[in-house]
Amino acid sequence: NAGVMQNPRHLVRRRGQEARLRCSPMKGHSHVYWYRQLPEEGLKFMVYLQKENIIDESGMPKERFSAEFPKEGPSILRIQQVVRGDSAAYFCASSPPSSGVRDTQYFGPGTRLTVL
Amino acid sequence: DQQVKQNSPSLSVQEGRISILNCDYTNSMFDYFLWYKKYPAEGPTFLISISSIKDKNEDGRFTVFLNKSAKHLSLHIVPSQPGDSAVYFCAASARSNTGKLIFGQGTTLQVKP
């Protein structure tokens, strides 16, 4: 009964490169959320996806960031042309299909992105 | 605009005593509240939640209290154990707002043996 999986756990990129972060939700979960934690801060919502749909991307920076959750495979958070300010821990969370009762989000271990 | 605030960055308590972590919110649309515990280099772990229709929820050593009129909630841990030492995050969501979680800044709890 695996939990939320994220890979890689650590990612180092040079300025201008692309970063791809992957998230596999818990079995049976169809909702995926991405959050970012900057040093010494709380987690900030970025985007909420269901299979093949972006439901809420109000927390995503307008440029360079994109997310997808295809019908098959993990959810991907993609950061193009990374800058030093993108260095952070990126967490994915998943929740089951809504049953009318508020669903708890379960988090993965995170990907720590370092931009040199 | 910090909609969820944890005003105490840190808290230190003796093993066996009660730990009380506090959280305030400003958005009256929030109707579901959660507490997460986080160890360094790990993801947040769900602890306990409470719906706005309740004022108390208990799970073992953990109890969450909600005061809607004051827009305040608290997490009580009794008795505190050294393994409880971690960062605790309060989070809130609104059913009308896609269920995304709004987090506080966190409180670092240290339980001394």
C-alpha cells in the first residue's frame, strides 16, 4: 500500500536548464496537488489537477512553470529555464475521488530542487 | 496576505506535559482545517482534521479545538513525547475554493526528555 511517490528526491540544475519533477499519487487517488516550500516558509499551493485536467492553477507562476497529469503515468511539474529563486522543496499531495466528505491530502516526500 | 497564521515559530515543552500549538485564520470561507507534522527532509504527515461544523475532534493523544467566532484553532498533544519533536503546520481549505490547502508558517515543537 504505497504512499505518494515523488522522484527524484534531489535535483540539481544550472540556471537556464529545465527541471522535471514527477509524482505518482496513492493507489485509488485521482486528485493531485503541487505545493512549494521556500526556505523558512510554509507550503504554498501551486496547482490542482485531476486526470487530464487542470482544475486550479492560481498558484502557478505565470511563466516557465507548467503541470500535467496524463491519463497514464505520473503527474509532472515542469520548470523551464530555472533561476536561483526556483530553489525550493516541491511537494505533491493526492486525495481520493470526492465522496462528498472533505478528503484529506496525503503528501509525498518531496523533491528538493537546487539551482546553481 | 497571510490567511493562516501560526504566530509562535517555536515551542519547547517537557516530556509528559501538554503541548498547545495555536493557529489563527482570517478567511471566513474556510470550512475544513488540518494539522500536519513534518520532519526535516520529509513530506508533511497528516495528523488530525476538523470540519467547521464541529468544535472539537480527538484522536488518541491529539485533540484539535476550533473557535469559529475567534477564527482560531489549536492542537493539544497530551502527553508530549520526544518523538513529537517536529514542525507542525496548520492548514485550512474552503469547499468553494477547489479544496486547495492554505498553510501557516509552521511551529517547531521540541519535547525535552
